[in-house]
Amino acid sequence: MNRTVEMIIDGKPIELPTVVGSEGEVGVDISSLRNKTGCITLDPGYGNTGACESAITFIDGETGILRYRGYDIAELAEKSTFIETAYLLIYGNLPTRPQLVEFSDVLTENQMLHEGMRFHFENFPPSAHPMAILSAMINAASSYHPNLITKREECFPFHAARLISQVRTIAAFSYRKAQGLPTIYPKSSLKYTANFLHMMFSPHPGEDCELKPEIVKALDLIFLLHADHEQNCSTSTVRMVASSRANLFASASAGVCALWGPLHGGANQAVLEMLEEIHQDGDDGTKFLNQVKNKSTHRRLMGFGHRVYKNFDPRAVILKQQCDKVLSQLHKSDPLLDIAKKLEDVALHDDYFISRKLYPNVDFYSGIIMRAIGIPLDMFTVMFAIGRMPGWIANYKEVMADSDSRIARPRQIYTGATQRAYTPLEARS
Ligand code: ACO
């Protein structure tokens, strides 16, 4: 039987039910609190607030567990692919062979953008950040598909596949546009990640780039490791927008904007910028870490710390190994990797980081791999967005399928001026 929790407010006890998840997590259901007492809960940053019940991803931040639909992330990283994992996240189970073939076929059929979309690209300045282009273009794409709204349920599988497929095409087109390079169209014979690399790096239409299997595999792994992460900032944004019954593309576009910030998906770019700065400074990381620990500098060790993981981020462990592997396969060395390893080593033995439970997160090593692959710095967060798309779609689907879902509308504790009379302009000092 579920426990209840008793709260005493102004001397009056009230009983609140609890909800217990399949992994034993307990949530106190406070949805009746305001009606019963007039009080609300206050939790800036939502560190203690469960905004929904979800069956997609499980994280135990204390022990470093991450599972998509019950499958451990390390096992998926070893045995699955990004596209199979995308299906798993969205539809709840690993696909059978025919289901996977059908899913891949729909992705291929939807890989081309509407030709009219090409003109939208023309109007961005060359300096536009690819994340700005990505969010704008995903939203623009929604205007080409009115049945996103009129036939939302019926057409969901097509729109989900279209979004996963086209986010990659939009990302590659925006890179080519920023570089002043001719657009490379997708190639139906290539699988998802190889096709993306083809659109990014083929020198000219008709002249294909070499697709090294180890590079394709490394990028596919990066996409897979980013595919979902329960109620993070961007996914919560997608769910919040979806709660107003906005369409899938509009909700995903909002997710891209939330992801862009340096405290979230933008951290992978910020990590590389930080490592480059340390390198150019001739520092081995010691000076930089002292600045971080001196809080008055307001500097952070980017790629470290996580709201949920307080032990280690299992994705960072996989990526650290992958980083060494990719650099050795490509016969490359990178002084930034040496600095990253030094920073990690020192931080993991330093009381500042130990006492605050700060460990490397997914962004700490992903940037070094992307740099080795040849992905430009300002495209790093775009790679994250491509990877996260299945998770956003799965969460959107969950919101839409929940008949009890209400518009997300938090409250506040007002701390501004109390009522005052309007002062005419001439009487103001
Ligand atoms: N470097 C130095 N100090 C840090 C760092 C860091 N990277 N992260 C947290 N701290 C310190 C804070 O200053 C604070 O110290 P205090 O208790 O003395 O005030 C304490 O650790 C707790 O930090 P909060 O900011 O309260 O932790 P929160 O859970 O709100 O933030 C976050 C988590 C945003 C990830 C934070 O750790 C951070 O800014 N990290 C760097 C950016 C980054 O890597 N983001 C990617 C996260 S993963 C992702 O989104 C994919």
C-alpha cells in the first residue's frame, strides 16, 4: 500500500498521498495542497519537483544508472544503434526486424526538405549560430505540414520519423550555408549517421567524401548517448510546450532553444572553448582550476557537475573510452585531451569538487571526439540536438497520450510591490 505523508500547516494536519515509481522512487502528490490549505510549494530550479510520471528513461544519479525503457545505457551503447534506440524510446520496445526496416524506410522517404525551405536558409546571415537556424527551420518545417495539427494522432509516426530525419538534413544544410559551400542532398543508400556525414563533408555534389566506419560509429554512439535524459531543461520545455497542445515541430523547436544554453547542451561547445583557452594560456589546468575554486571569478569547470548525477555520469565513462579509441584509430593526438584528462584527475581528488559531488558529465569528452571527427565547434550543440530528438519526441508522445494531461502552468510567490496608486508623469521624481 502506498504511504501517505502528513503535513501540519497552521496547526492543522493534512494527509497527502504518495506515488511510487517502478524503481521505488517516492513522490508526494501535492496536487490538492492549494485547495486544501491555500499554500503552494516553492522549488526554484525544480530540484525537488516531479513534473510528471514517465515510463521512458530512468536515472539513479546516486549510483550512476541510466536506462532507456529499462535497458542499461552501456548495453545499448555496445549493442544497439542510434536509430534502433530512437525506435525504442518512441515506441517503448526494441523493434522487430520488419519494424526496424519500416522505420528506416520512413526515415529515408522523409529525408528531403520541402524545396521551399531552401529559400529560408538564404536569409540567415553567415554569422548565424547553427542552433538559431535549427530551431527556426524546425518551426518553419511545421508550416509545410498542416496535418501535424489536423491529423495529429493518425500521422504521428510519419511526423516523428520526418523530424528525426530532417533535423539531420537541416543541420547539414546550415553548416554548408555558413561555410559558403554547395548543398549536398541526402543519399538514400546511406544509413542515418553516414548520410549525415555525407551531407556535411562531401566536397561537391557528385563527389562523395570517404566515410570511415570508425567515425560513423563514434558519431552514432554520441547520438545514442544523448538520445534521452528524462526531465532535463530542454525535455521539460518540450513537455511544457506540448501541454498547450502545440504541434510536435513547434515543441521540438522550443527544445532546441532550451538546449542551446551553456549550462545545458551548449556546455559541449563551452568545454572546448575552455580547453582551448587553457591551452593558449600555456596553463596545464592548475591556474584555471584555482580560478574556478575562487568563486569571485564566477568561472566554472565546464563539463563538470550535474543536477542529477552525484557519483558519475555513465555517458561520460563511455565517451572517455571512446575518445581514446577514436584518437588512436585516426592516429591523432590532441593536446586538449591531455588537458581534459589532467583537469579531470586533479578535480576528482580536490576537495572543492569532491565535497560538491562534481564529476565529468556527458559534455566533458564528447567535444574532443567531435573535434577529431572534424565537426566544427559551433555545430557541437547541434549534434546534441540531433541525438536528443527521439527523446523529445517520446516525451511529446507521452504528454499527448495522457488523457489526464493539463496545461503546464506553475505558480509563483509574488514578491513585488503591493497595490499603489498611479502617479501622473509630472508628479514623478
Ligand atoms: N564548476 C565549478 N563549480 C561548480 C560547477 C562547475 N562546473 N558546477 C557546480 N558548481 C558548484 C556551484 O558553484 C555550487 O557551489 P556552492 O554550493 O559553493 O554555491 C555547487 O557546485 C552546486 O552547484 P549548482 O549550480 O547549485 O548545481 P545545479 O544542479 O544547479 O547545476 C549544472 C548543475 C548546471 C550542470 C552545473 O553543475 C554547471 O553549471 N556545470 C557546468 C556546465 C555544464 O557542464 N553543463 C552541462 C550539464 S549536462 C547537460 O546538460 C547535458
